[in-house]
Amino acid sequence: MTTHHDTHGQIGYEQAENPDLALARLLELDGEVLAPYLAELTGLLAALASPTPTRILDLGSGPGTGSLALARQFPSAQVTAVDISAQMLHRLRERARAQGITGRLSTLEADIDGSWAEIGARGPYDLIWAASFLHHVSDPARTLARAFAQLRPGGLLAVTEMDFFPRYLPEDPGVGRPGLEARLHAATNTQPDHEWTDQLQKAGFSVEKRPFEIRLDHAQAGPSVNPYAHGFLTKLHSHATGLLDTDDLAAWDILLDPSQPNSVARRDDLRVHTTRTTWIARRP
Ligand SMILES: C[S@@+](CC[C@H](N)C(=O)[O-])C[C@H]1O[C@@H](n2cnc3c(N)ncnc32)[C@H](O)[C@@H]1O
């Protein structure tokens, strides 16, 4: 399959050949649909941070959902976005330009498991953000110790994880047997929940754990919910071969085919239900 760009430079419903680009687009859609949650979380950090952050670090920034939300929340802050993927950072710079956020957002292509010399040269930081990222590093305890060292006393570290993958479809989507989406999740979501409280405390932080439950109906989620659900479910489905029975796989083939009238790409009955947990950790 080929990558298809529409007039807005976005990836369409065909699968991208480049997995980084496909993931970037999915993360961008996640940020668009979940914008109210991001605004709530960055608003909470603004209320807890004192003084107002002027230097912010986004670890594993991807295409910059967090960096851009933080740059909007803290209009006088310098934001450094670090990622190992040049493609993710390219998307971030493009999006920053499109949103008029230039001059105070810089990108750093680096392996966070490697040297922190360049990250340190831009610090110390008042706020460090790590969303859907900490479970990617080879040694989370070392990463937390390094983040602690890069924060000024009183500074905040916000670590977020998605503990329950988004659900989009009604119980009976009208294709296949009811409960199709629950069975896809049960078959593919086998990761244990992430729990960072102990490791944060061992690194020296004082920690508050905040759960966020997100429920949006189709109207609240907006038109991006269709490509968002389609991208996410396509990704899960790609891991499901051999894990679901043939009837379920055939039903997913229909639901994920954008040319089908009841495809996830076209339906007007999608909603979003998901949860995120943020550990808000302060360096004493
Ligand atoms: C699931 S994405 C999360 C992106 C973003 N924080 C968000 O919430 O949308 C994880 C990101 O971590 C980056 N990453 C993974 N391992 C890394 C490493 N060792 N050093 C730097 N970045 C890394 C990936 O390239 C990817 O962009």
C-alpha cells in the first residue's frame, strides 16, 4: 500500500509505509480529539507550578502533542522537545510553524537512554513532561534520576501513561457478533499496567497520582474521531491475526474498510472512552 496525503498534508486511510509517520499521525489525532483533557492537565500543572515555568522539557515528544499544549499553556516558556525519531521531530516543527509557535520551541534528536549532555546544556528545567514514554526507556529508574537532577528544586515532573486503550464502537456495531471491540482489546492488550509511584519516590520526588477518565460522544470528539478510531483499531487489528476467530477477523475487515458504508471511517456513532494516569512528581 502507498502513503496518501490529502490536501492538508495528513495521512489518509491507506496505511502508511513508514511506521513512524503512521504513529505520528495517530498521536496527532489523539491530541486533537483529547484536547479538552490536555487543556485540563496542563491547567492543573499551571496551578501547581510555582513560579510559572520558563523552561520546559518534553521527553519522547513524538510529533509534539504535549510540547505544543505546554507552549500554549505557558506562553513565555522555552520548550525543548526530545525524541529519537527525526521524522517525529520534523512533524513537530511543521505543526509548531502552522500554529504560530516559533522561536521558543526547539527540538533535540537524541536517544534518552544515551548521554544527557545536550539535554543538560539547555536546563535546568522548571517542568518536565513524559507522556506515553517512560515505559519505552531501557532503565526507567536511571531516567527518573536524570530527570530529578535536571529539575530545579520545586520543579515538576509529569509522567503520563494510557492505562486503558480507547474504546470507540457500540457494543453491537451491526457487523459480526456483539462485543467485537472488547474481544479485540482482550486479545491484544496484554501489557501489565504501568505503576511509577515507587520508582518516583526512590528517585527523591514527592508524588501525587491523578487518574483521568475521558468520555466523549461523537459530537464532543469532533470529526477527527473517525480517522483516530480507524488508525488505532487498524494498529490493534494488525496484532490480532491468530488471536481472534475467523468470524471476528472477517467483521474487522469490513469495519476497517473505508469503502464500506458501516466502516469506522464513516460511522456517526463512534465515541471515545479511555483513561490516562498522570503522576505529578515534585523535586523537593
Ligand atoms: C508512544 S510515543 C509518545 C509520544 C508523545 N509523548 C505523545 O504523548 O504523543 C513514544 C515516543 O518516544 C520516542 N522514543 C522511544 N524511545 C526513545 C528513546 N530511547 N529516546 C528518545 N525517544 C524515544 C518514540 O520515537 C516516540 O516518538
